[in-house]
Amino acid sequence: MTRAAIVALLLALPQDPASEFRKLVEAAEKMACSIPEFPDAVAKLDALAGPAIPAEWAHRHQVLRAQAIILKSLHAHLVRQKGTSIDMPLPGAKPASVRILDVTKTRVKVARAEGSQEFGFNELDPEWSVSAARPGFASETDASLMAGLFLAKAARWEAAFRELGKATSNHPLVLEARRRGLEGLLKQVEAATAAKRWKEAVERLAAAGKAVADDPSLVAAREKLVAAIVELAKEHSRKGDKKKMEDLIDFIVANFTGREDRIAEIRDESRWITVTDPKKFGLTGKDGQPILLDPSDKRVLGAYVRDVPGKFDGISLRIRFTKTSKESHGGPIWMGRDGRIHAWMIRDDPMLTIARLDEKTLKWTILGENKVEESETYEIQAVLDKGAVAISVNGREIGRYDAGETEIASPGLQASHGRLTFDRFRLRKKS
């Protein structure tokens, strides 16, 4: 079918809007991008669009409309730039300064150092095309949706994701752009976090947050970034590099709200000491290797720190459950004023229980129980704060329990109903 025949079909007055709409969509999709013929043909579809049109054809019309609006605006922009030099990323080449020699209905002719070239409008870089055309379509009520669909049609998923923002649509390309765009941005956040490019990671998160602020994967990526920054700040604290530590604290304050507890952790880091030698617990093993507790037939086995001077108000360790029974549990233990205090992580249906044992009556008093998110390892931390025991698991505070305690005496670790592995055993010195 010739272009003239297609245009004639598109401009013919339809008698059955629903069936005619389908024919017009198919004809428009086959058209070459010619300005103004293509936008005029799509305008005919705009007049026929309505709730009676099946979703598939309405969605295809939306893509055509996005292409028509943006390419018409791009054509007008290039016509205005005729005879001038602009920066343009050419197909198969890096962005370069080119001179606009001519603009026809279907092509643009440019001159550069290597000579003159002609390109169809659909051959130009989609992201550049949207940027150049934006002044001409920005007043459209659905400008974000049009830009997003145009870029999604060109498989520029991350750019489409950013353009869509909070635009609401069930268009398949919109849904795919949100999925792929978010995946791509999260990979960039992960890479930037691993490389300690904090500003870049924050910017990527902000870009994703404009569209899906509460998406669980985005929330998890944000928390992972905060944790990485906190760990580096703690390292600076341990090394006594106060300026680098304070710089990272300032970065956290500027970019993340409600992180006062993590900042307090950073400032307290210099008070923590690490116990890595199993012999300090009366156990065998090499310094620096994980500490293994195997109760065997005893059901319960505890090990207490020896020859570590000082008074403490905090205890922390990491526990790993591997090849052990569902009933197994373990964690830090210490002696309180009214009995031994245990903070157990239970493997099956993960739960952190903190309890006090009166060793005279052998009576247990449960101070608190909290379910936690399942993980390969659990880093359990207990610190005393104004008489209360603040319990954190994997960097997140899960509860505070009024225990009336002022010191963590005779600190240690305990395993019950199964063989458990511990490492990162740390104690916080009282200030």
C-alpha cells in the first residue's frame, strides 16, 4: 500500500468507530514517519478513541500518539535550528556538534567534520529526541506518560521509568518499564554502594523513589546503603579518624531521616572491643576463626569470657544456624543483678527472646519476645540504656525492656539443642 493510500484510509470518515479504529491503528503502524502526515493520521485516531475501544487497541493507539506528539515536536525543533550548530548524538557515533543543513518531512540532514549525513527521525537517539522535543509537548496533560511510552517503545527502560514518575497507567509498556527500570536502577545502586560511591547511590535511589517510593526492594536497597555507610564510619571511629567519621555522619544526616540510633552506634564504636580468640572463652580453636559450641547430649552449653578486663554495658555477636535442628537456639548471655540474662535467637520461625533466670529457684522470667526477618546469620546486640536493655538484630532495634540493669557482667555465649557457630563477639566498655 502506498503512503497516499494509507493516508487516504486514515482520513476517511469511519462508519463503525470500533472496527474502523482497529483498521486505522494497523494502517498508522505501517506508516513511515512523515511530518505532518503521521501526526495528522494519529489525530484521526484521537477523535475516535473512547471507552468502547478494546484495551489492546487503545494501548496501541497510546503508543502511536506518543510517537506522533514527540516526533512532531522534534521536527519543529529541528526546523527552527536549521542553519545552526547543535550537539546531537548520531547513530553509531559519540555525541558531536553538527550543523543542521536541511529538514524534510521524513529526514534531517546534518554536516560534521566527516561530511554530511541524513537520518530518519526514528534513527535519532530516543532520549535525545525526547529532551529536544520536550518544550513542544510539555503542556500536554499526560506529557510524562507520552515520554515514557515513547522511550519504552524504544526499549530505553530506565529512561522510561524516570519519565513516567508517578503517572498511573495499566499500559503493558508502562508496567514493563517500571519493572525493568527499577531493576536497572537497583543494580546501579548496588554497584555504587559496593564501590562506596555514596552520592551516586543516593541519586539513583532518589530517581527510583520518584515513581515507587515504598517498593520493598527499594526500601531494602536504601537500608543496605545506610548499613554500608555506617560500617565505614564505624571503621573510621575504630581507627580514630574523627574527621572521616564526622563527614559520613553529616552525609547520613543530610540524606536519610530518622537515623539517630545509627549515628549513636557510630559515635559509640570506639567503646567496643572485639574478642576473637576461642581461648578467651575456655575453648579450643585458632584466634580469628568462628567459635563453635556443640552441646551434644548436654542440650545446653555456655562459654564465658575470661581475662578481658573492664566493665561493660553492651554485648554483641553474630550467630549462624547451619545443619542443626529446628529447635536449636542461642545467643549472648550475661549476669544481671537478679540472675542470668539470655538473649536467644530461635531458628524455627525466627524469634528473639530475652529472659532472666533466677539461679536459686531456676525460674524463668520472659522480658520480651520479637519475631525477626529470616536470615542466614543474625547479629544480636544488647546494650544497656538508662536501665533498659535495647535489643537489635541485624542492625535494627526490635525492642527495649526495662530490666533495671546497669552492667553486663560475666558476658558469654550459649547454644542449646544444636551445634551453633558464633563470631564477631564484641563488648562495649562503660563510659
